Amino acid sequence: MTSFILNNKAVNTSLPAGMLLLDFVRYQQNLKGTKIGCREGDCGACTVLIGELDNGQVKYRSATSCLTPLGNVNNKHIVTVEGVNMDDLNPIQQAMCETNGTQCGFCTPGFIVSMAGFCLSDKEPTYKNAIASVDGNICRCTGYKSIERALEKITALLEDKPSDAAAFVTEKGILPAYFTDIPEKLKLLSEQPNGADLAKPNKLFIGGGTDLYVQQHEAMVYADIDFVGAKPELKGITQQGDICTIGGATTVSEFAASPIIRKYFSNIDQFTKLVSSTPIRNIATFAGNFVNASPIGDFSIFFLALNAILELTDGITKRNIPLRQFYKGYKQLDKKPEEYISKFWFTLPDEKTLFNFEKVSKRTHLDIASVNTAISLVMAGSIITDASVSAGGVGPTPAYLSMASEFLKGRVISEKLIIKATQIAQTEVSPISDARGTGQYKRLLLSQLIKGHFIKLFPDLEVKQLISVV
């Protein structure tokens, strides 16, 4: 059985745990406000909120129900657009009406749900955060300025919002009163013994499901799945000395919000904003990103530059392997079928270490990379004492550029050094022409992005001299 609260109703179902939440709410619960759009997590028409108990309060995050299996919502609170309805239009819906924020209306339920998530979040109620809350929702006909004006009205409603957002928004009549009862209901639900059996060793491992459900969502319904994303022991971010350890099922949003990560990576918001959208970042896991083995996996590239070490387990035995040795060929891993990534760790950058991540794609946001790259430099004055450069989109696997990295070590920063490093990097890559660009274009991107790393980290460099050499 899978048990959860759907809006204000307890649900127990014996339907396959691999069934998508989108299909369950529409066809089993007849809640047709949640729309079927792309089924790839891109359009936001199917957006729901997923609430989870955290220290006595429910933390809500937006998610694409077209990529969320039932097994990942056990003991949680699911909110569809019907779950935010009141006797009259709630203030979120009213704001959309007053600003002409809807035309055909197909995308509107997803926007409303994402806006409700913003009202329930613990983020500061700023207009900037309001805009960010709907970055996974696409409107094809209204025009975003109308929706942005609605967000201005909603942001004004949240002035002086305390940490207990649910109590505030219900007291103000922004959302239905039942939200204040959800923490106790989830507590009681978690104490019941009839929850979903999530422990299925040697089955198909699913974290967030944001890749496998795009490729084969029908086949996944009846698959034997081990929902590793629902295991609390596989989550969390800890620091011991200069080592940071991250659970394999930790999501990108949890990573970006971590005080540890924010302390050591001041540009983390800038980096993560380039990766997918908020609803996807809310459910996508690091282990899934690594195991997907995409040649352009953003965080594979990110952590290759940081020389991350993976812990693989089959539930009984464990072994460690550097991420740089994990990829053996296109979609080929040094991993047995019964193994999954339980956690990974890396050395946090100190005051002598400079780090940067760059990505170019056809769209700035919500797109896969044409080329992405990361760099980590340890400096002693103007001398590079250690260097790590990684790149994606330039070969069959996420690539650690060992020759370019080694060349930089022990050398003084200069424009000539950087140009030479880009030339060496070109000897290590073998990009192909595909929908994201020609092989020649990707080679050019790699050189320019490596230069971009240095321009950003060392603003005194002569930019014209760097870009004059292709």
C-alpha cells in the first residue's frame, strides 16, 4: 500500500508504486485540474506541491507530477490545484484574474500551484523569489508580464510572513484552513504500519525519476523499483573538517539551500539556476545525475572538478571509487546492477581555492548544455599550485581534462598560459555534431568557456588578448 494525503483527503492505494502521480490524480481521483502537457517536466502544467514533515512543520516544494511515481509520495502531503480552492477565488487566483494573467487557461493551474508553494515556503517573500517560484511554468499565450504583475500582488500579501508560513497564509485567507491540520495528519500517517514497502534490493533504483520517467514512463509503472529517493539515510549534507559528505538521494534544491554549501560556494545560486527548473531541482538527486552518465550532466561536471569520491553499495558491501574513474564509455559505468550510490564526498574549497562553473545551451535556462565546464584552482599568490578542469558535451562521457589540468600546475597566471591550456584541452576532446551544435562549435565553446573561467576568477586579465585567439 502507498499512503498519503491528497489535498484534505487520506489516500491508501494498492496500485503500482511506479504509477505516475499525474495519472493517479487525474484518472483515479478524477482531479482534472492537473494537466497533461509535455510529460517531460518542461512545461509545468502538471505541477503539484509535495509536503513533508520536517521538525514538526511541513515543508512544501513544487514538483512535476508527470515525473513523480507514487512510491516517492508515501507519507507525504500532495496538493493539486483543487486543494487550494476556497468558497470564492483565493487571493492568488484573484490576482491572476485582476492582472489578466490567463487566457486559454491550460497552464494556469500549474502557475497557481507554484504560487501557492511560494506562499508556503520559508524563503523571504521578495518579488525576486516570487519570480523564481514559477521558473518551471511555461505560458504559451498570455504573456509573462501579466503573470509578473500577479506575482507583485501576491508578494505584497506576504509582507511580514513569519517562519510558520502555513499558519500565516491560512489566517490571512490566502489558502484553505485545512493546511494547519496537515502536520498532525502526517505524523499519524507515518506511525501507521501499512505504508509502502520501499525496500526492494536488487531492483531498479529510482531517486527523483526525472530521467527514466522521461524515457520510458509506461514501462516504469510495473517495474520492480527500489525508491532510494525516499530513504532518509541516503539524504543530508554534513561537514567533518574540510570534507563535505552528501547523501546520494539529496536533491539539487537541498544542496543549494545547505548552509555548508552556501558558505563555501558563494555563487551557488548562480550555478544551480543554470540547471533545469525549480520543480525538477526539487526532486532530482545527485546519484541519479551521476548514474545517468549523460556526457553533459551538469553536476557530473561540477563534481569532477572537485574530485568527488563515490560510495557504492549493494545493501551489504560497500566500496569507494573516484568519480573520475566511474565513467568507462558512453553510458557505461564501473557499477554492478545491484549497486547504487549511497553517498559521495569531496574537499571543500579553502581561502586559496577558486572554483567556477560555466554552461552554454540554446536557452539560458531549462535546457541541457551544448558544453559545460568547471574549474578548481588552488593559488599561492599568482602561481597555480593545483588545478582541475572538467568538461561536458565534448566526448562520450563527462570528461576530466587531465592534460590541461596538469599543464596549469606550478605556473604563473598569464594570458599566454590560458591560451596554451585551451589548446591542450582541445587534444583531449572528441565532440560530435548533433542537435546541440557541430563538433567545431563545441570545440570553440570549450576554449571560450575555459577562458571565461579565468576572466571571471581573475578580472585583471587582458580580455581582448584572450579572445583574440580562437
